[in-house]
Amino acid sequence: MAELRGALIGCGFFAVNQMHAWRDIEGASIVAICDRDPERLRIVGDQFGVARRYNDAAELFTAETLDFVDIATTVGSHRPLVEMAAAHGVPVICQKPFAPTLGDAKAMVAACAKADVPLMVHENFRWQSPIQAVRALLDKGEIGTPFFGRISFRSGYDVFSGQPYLATGKRFIIEDLGIHILDIARFLLGDVTSLTARTTRINPAIAGEDVATMLMDHAGGATSVVDCSYATKLATEPFPETLIELDGVDGTIRLAQGYRLTVTGKSGTRVSDVSPPLLPWASRPWHNIQESVLAIQRHWVDCLVGGKEPATSGADNLKTFALVEAAYAGAASRELVQIEALLQ
């Protein structure tokens, strides 16, 4: 079968991880790249041996014959680029945050559906091997039906030095990080019916919130707490680990710092190390995220080849994006927000 031909639009900080992962995936390769910054275009092109380089996305779509496009730009450009890809009939994988607003996200999903073009959001945290290990325990019924969950990401890591734009937006931790943690909650406990939230800003040098706590009701009856912080200083920095507590009718699951997974059920307690593999191009402590990039991009290729809908399709991601919008609305009003109303 012929190798899938892809293009990358956006050659910034995180896109390098995507390029490394594409190089490791059999059956697909990046044949062209695009960025408005000629220096970033040169650096990525030279590093990964991509000769076909463009400063303009419209020119890229006109000149290239593509099987997919990987959009790794900042959020403000996502809608026009996704709609451009749809207009050219090119399947698209789009970086998160998916869109500036839920309305934009709905429009992007609609454009791809109308053009019959596959669309996946690069919602990669759920693809980390420790998170997948937790999901596997649930699927095996190790703790029975879960009734409570806490999904937590608390850190004092300086994310602004590598991505300074994060300090300038009025929205920060829920939009940039919380969307991942909210998606994990959906992945483990199912869709959410209602949400309430509280946010605050501890770091005076940034514009947005850096602490958020969300309480959610899930359709299956479970309750979850999702809490995120970039203002939490700990003796051992956990970045970028997501910690998980799940209580079920037959037992508990705990994913603790250091990738220590403990499951307690009818047969007793088992403890295992679910540390993610350190890929040759990865570096600690980013290796769990870098590994998940490879996993989600491989999933995308498998779905394209097999004609399947991706787990984090655009349509599915609307349900996660709605939680982000609900969290900001709930934090502003300090009232419970119904999710279904946002999705209509």
C-alpha cells in the first residue's frame, strides 16, 4: 500500500515532537511543511530533511497532492486552515486548543462533515501509556462500576519560557492544560452532564488563570473532580504527570507520582510501574507527552487506512470543548452549567 503523504502547517515549539513521531510511523510521512516564519521553516526543514517548504497555506494546498494535513499552529488560525483543508478534500488532524470558541469548533466540524473529510483533534494526553493502563483496568472490570474520580495536574513548572504566548492570553490553564485533563475524565468516566468550576490567578506576571478546580456529574452516575495548577510548588516536581484516583463499587485505582499504579480489588492489592517508554528522540520529563504524540498519530494513520472514525474526532472533541466553555462560564457565574445546552 502506498505511503500516506502528509504536510505539517506550523513549525513551532511543539511541532518538533510531531515531526519526530511522523518519522517513526510506518505508512506515512511528511512531504511538505508550511510556516510564515522563514527561520522556523528552515530549522524544521533542515532538521527533518523536508525540501518542500511554503510560507502560505493556500499555496501548499494548491501545489501538493496530500493524504492528510497536520495543523500545529496557534488557535486563532485553526478555523481558516481546517476549512481550507476541507475545501481541498484533505483529511486534517488539528492541534488543541481546537478553536477560540465552541461556535468556531462546531463550524469546523460541520465543514469537514459536509466535505466528507476526516477530522481529528490532537488530544493526546489520553494516549499516554499510564492513562491507557488505567483505562485497561476499568475495561477488565477490576474495580467494578466507578462512582468517583479525581484527575489532577498540579505543578510549579515554568511553561512560559518555552511558550511565552501562554502568559498573554486572558484564558490560560483550562484552555491549554485543563482541556487535556477534562478529556481524560471523559475517557475514564464517560460524558459529562453538568459542571461547576472555580479559578484563580496566583502568578501576577500572567494574564489568565493558573489554578482551576472543576466538579462534574457524569451521565453514568459518577462524580469527578478535575483540578489543575501551575502555581503548586512541591518537594518533587511532578510535571508533566497526571495523577488519578478512581473509586469503584469493587475497589480502587490510584495512579500516583512516579507512574506508580495501585489497584485494590476483590483479589487484593497489586502495584506496578507504568512508566512511559523513553523514545530515542524524547527527553525527560517530557517523554510521557512525547510518547503520546507518537501513539495518537499512529492511531490517526490506522483510522485513515481503515476508514474508521478517530477516538478524538472533531465531533467527539466538541464534548470535551464544551467542558472548557462550561468551566469558564461556571467560574464566572459560580453556578452549575448544563453541558447539553452548550452542544445544541
